[in-house]
Amino acid sequence: MNVNHAAVLQQNLNLTITPKLIQSMHILQLSSADLVSYLHEQSSENPLLEVSWTENKSRRSKVKQAANNGNTAFVELTANEPDTLEMVLISQLRLTGLNNRSYNIAKFLAGSLNESGLLDISLEEAAYCLQVEVSEVAEALEALQALEPAGVAARTLQECLLIQLQRAEKADRLAEVLVSNHIHELGAGKWKHLAQILNVSLEQVKQSLAFIRTLNPRPGLAYRHERQVDLKPDATIQKKNDEYVIMLHEDGMPKVSLNTQVQKLCAESDCKETGDYARKRIQTATWLIQSLDQRRQTLYRVIEAITEEQQLFLDKGLSYLKPMNLKTIADRLELHQSTISRAIQNKVVQTPHGMFELKFFFATGLITADGEAASAERIKCRIRELVDAENKSKPLSDQLLTDTLTREGLQISRRTVMKYREEMQILSSRLRGAESVN
């Protein structure tokens, strides 16, 4: 028997999730206040990391006092902000017994939820960002969806409701069938049709619908907290010499560097364990410093791109806000949409027309008669103008507002006008008329 030996070159793509990548993504989405707290946590855990204050003396003295008084003072210093949905989920994830790899994926997904608690990116996008298999992301998502509040981390409203139905103490089998297979007919009010095709009574359909309405379509809203109005902006967009310039505000941020004294002591030690420990801590500190620099660059580039896209708003004001989505900025910067999403989280910018969250600039839009797009904020601004100018004894109904906007070239429905009016907390025409009488 002849045995032929041959050298075979096989290429394997080994996809790994690195601690550096996780840390970089986490730092990118932190607010300035949360970043300061995070840096102090890291410095307390890593003696090779030095966090020093070069400015903002009052803040520095508070930090120093907190360090002198122990953990209690530090907790009091950093306990002003309520827990976010991401923090609540991560605290639960620590108790699930997930392996480190799955935990990191689930942690990333927890940071990718929108304010409603739904997942903003697809499994494929998450796998691409983390350089892992889609099956691994799916497994981590399943673990995340098993946490509280029920329905969190769902990808659609339908999935959100199904998760809650499947976990309900008193399961409603018909409700689960309706949501699984007939959610569109249910939303359209075709209850008699549903009763016929499912061979149940109309009353049963209505009872199941009543049960569905007890579910929470936006489980994350309970953890949505309004930002304090006295927060300093992360950046300022200012016009100088007919050109807009961007200034990042870092005066309240500490200087982060390697502690050379501790590094020298470790280097002089003959103990192998000390040397290994020092090398790991130096690597961790270096990653952190690099992540901070990357955060700064990414934030600047994102604000710069927003500035270029929203020139009319900066020049003329709110009614000229341009509809824009994450893809617009992602394509301009050649970055992934999830990176843009994280960069704009918890960030505030000062403009010539006031202070706004970066998320504000990503406005949805409607098509005008000439084929252009008008932002929702621009339409709201126009509705406000019409209501302010109306005859108070004969206020404009939603239909009249719709007709006016349509004549002005906006393709808008009465239902959308009513939605925008309610979002601006403008009373209905009937109640506005009653107010004018009183």
C-alpha cells in the first residue's frame, strides 16, 4: 500500500471578540459624566493607569475628597444618574452563568438597544461588528431576551409582544396565534374576519385583543431618563469667518496616562508574577488610552459630518432641519451604522440655535410635492406657527391643518398631523376653543 504525503495549505478565518473592541465600543457611547466615572473605576482597578486633573479644580477637589473618604463618598459622587436600561441588563447578565465570549456579545447587544428597548441592529450587523458567527449572536440574544423587563431586546414589535405572551402567567393561546400570524389584520381592525378564519367567536377575538393591549410594546421606556438641563455640551458648533468650526469640550475631563513610577517599580522587580501582572495592566491601560483617543476622533468626525449635512439648519433655524438617517453619516465617514449610533448616544452639542442632543439631528421626513424631503421637526414647527396664528375663537382642526400643509406642498395625513400635535402637547381644536371661551 502506497501512502502519499502531501502538504496542504488550509486557510482558517478565526473570528474573535477582543476585550479592546468591547472597551472601545463601550467608551464611545458613554456620556461625559459617565466617562469620568468609568475612568475612576478603571484607575482604582489598575495601578498602572494614572488619572489626573489639569483643570476644573472644584471637580478635582470633590474627587480627591471622595478618594480620601473611601468608597461611600465615591458612590455618593457618582450616584446622581439613575440606572439605564443597559446597566440593568448587564447587572442581570452577570448572574446568568454565560461564558465570557457570550457575555461580551450579550453586553454589546444590550448597548445596541434603542430607547424603546428594541434591538436597533440585525444579527448580521452585530456579528460583523464583533467578528463572530451569527449563530453566536443569536444565542447571546436569546439570553438577553430572557431578562427583565419582558420583551426587551426584541427586533420587532411582533417579537416583543410574543416574548411577553410566552412568559405570561396566564397564557392566552389565541392571543399568541393572533400576534404570530395575524398582527397586521389585528392592527387594521379586521376582527370579524379573524373570527371567521380562526373559527372562534368575535367575543373571543376581542378578549384576546384586550389581553394583548395589556402588554408593553416599549419595555425600555421605564428606564428612559430626561437629561439634566444644566449639563455642559460635549461640543460647540460656531460660525467663524463664514465657516462653521467644531470645538470639543474636554476641560472637565481628566488626563489619562501610564503611571511611570509604578511601571518603573514593576520593571525593577525580580518577581516573575509581578512582571506578568505589570505587562497585563500596561496593555489594559494602553488600550484604554487608545480607546479614548478613538472616541475623540470619532465624535469629532460625526459632528463634522452632521454640520455639513445640516448647513441650512445652522444658517436659518429649526424649520430648515433636514431629514437624515444613520446611513447618511455612516456612508459619508465610511463607518458602520452601529458605530454612528453609539457615537451619538448621550451626546449634546451647542449650536447657534440652542443646545441639542446629537440624536435630534437624525430626523425622519416626509416627501413634499416637488419631490424633496421635509423633516418632522420642520413640519411640527409649521404646525406650531399655524396654531399660534389661528383665530382663537375658531381654532384649526386637524383636518384644516392637514389641508393647509397639503396646499403648501407637504404630503401628509390627518393622522400624522394629529400625532405631531399631540407630541408638541397642543390641545385639540375643540379643547383649544373651550380654553378661549374661558
